[in-house]
Amino acid sequence: MPRLLESHIAVVTGSGSGIGRAIALGYAREGARLVLLDINEKAAAEAAREIGDAGGKAESFALDVTRREDCVAVAKQVADKVGPVSILVNNAGIARRNGMTGAAEAVIKDWEDVIAINLTGVFNVTHAFLATLRAARGRIVNIGSIQSFVHVRTPSSPAYTAAKHGVLGFTRALAAELGKDGVRVNAIGPGFIETPLNAAARANNPELAKTFVAHTPLGRAGTAEDIVGPAIFLASDLSSFVTGSIVMADGGYRTI
């Protein structure tokens, strides 16, 4: 039986760990050839080796998504060394949930860093790969959040909320613009997912996890693997008439 992503070349940013790594492994199981991009070159290379050891194909490259010229250079390297990309997953991000009332320098730095990585980084990578995605009538999957809609019931930075609202707006705008080219653009909205990115926050503030889980009808935190199914769906022909949408993977958080 053919696998769902056979013959596709898929780029996943932030694929050295957490959700990005899980999506990359899931895409490889479905037959895609993977290009793993991460600011942590070693972590991306380890993930690529894991895919190779399982019988898949993967290459890895170091990339800081905030550096627009580096995104363009990596896109050229991928085109030359791997081939035409038909799937892009914009997953790279950071999570800082601080408010506006702290020290001014810290508040400003949070804003600049979070917007640069979580929102401008999505633009930078998408723009760098846009020509090949249009030529391939490709698929773009952006990682949003429950905070693409709501300010969650814990102290949370305006920077992170603004960035994730921006990701959803960018997704919808791009879907409207690129539909004529056959390019589908969608997002996934994870809820509270236990990943290395928030491990320290969970350890230092166990009440944080309890607050999220108490408001989640499924009664548990999510795992990175919980995001893989929606990511495969949105990248595959199963979603051939889906664009400009966000698939929520939040355990029902937004229903109550």
C-alpha cells in the first residue's frame, strides 16, 4: 500500500527536538525524504541519523530562521543537493511566557526574540522556499497554538500571544494568495504539549501543567506524537480541499 507522502521532499524547521522531530520522523514513515533544519546542528544531524537508521532518507542543515540571508542560502543548498521541496513545516519557535510588567530590558528582549523567531522566522523560511513550493503545487504547515485564539489561563507573554495570532493570520493570507497556484497553507494549533522546550518551566512551576490539564477535557497534557497525525493529514492528499484552516490539537482546551 502506498505511503501517504511518497515522492515528497519535506522541510521541517526546528526539527532537532520536540514537535519538529516527531513530525519529521512521522513524515519519514510515510515515505517523504526529509530536510531537517535547526539552529542546533548536532540535534538535527542526530534526528537525520535516526531516520536513516529506520530506513528513511534525511539530510540536515544548521539554520537560524531569524537570518533571512541564511534562509535563502539554505534553500539554494537544498535545491542543489536534495531536490525540489513540496512540503514545508514551519515549526521553529521559542516559548517565553512573561508579562509586560517586568524589567523593561527583559520585556523588550522577549518581544524582539519571540517575534523574530516565531513570526518573522515563519516568513523568512516560507519566502526562501516559495518558488519551489509554487512550482510543486506544494503544502505549507505552520505551527500555531491555542494562543492563536486565546490568552490562556496562566501568565503569558504578549509577545508569544501576538506571534501566534500572527502565524494564523499569515497562514490565512498566504492560503488566499497561493490558492491559484495550487499551494495549500494550513496550521496546527497545539495545546499544552510536553516537550524539551517547556521542560524547565514544567519542573520549576508544576502548577502550570496542572492548570492546563484541569482545563483540558481529555484530562492530560499532549505529547509531540499527538501533533504528527494532523501534520501528516495536512501535508498529504487526504486534505486536498483544505486550505486556510487550523487543526486544533489541544485536547479540547478551547471547548470550555
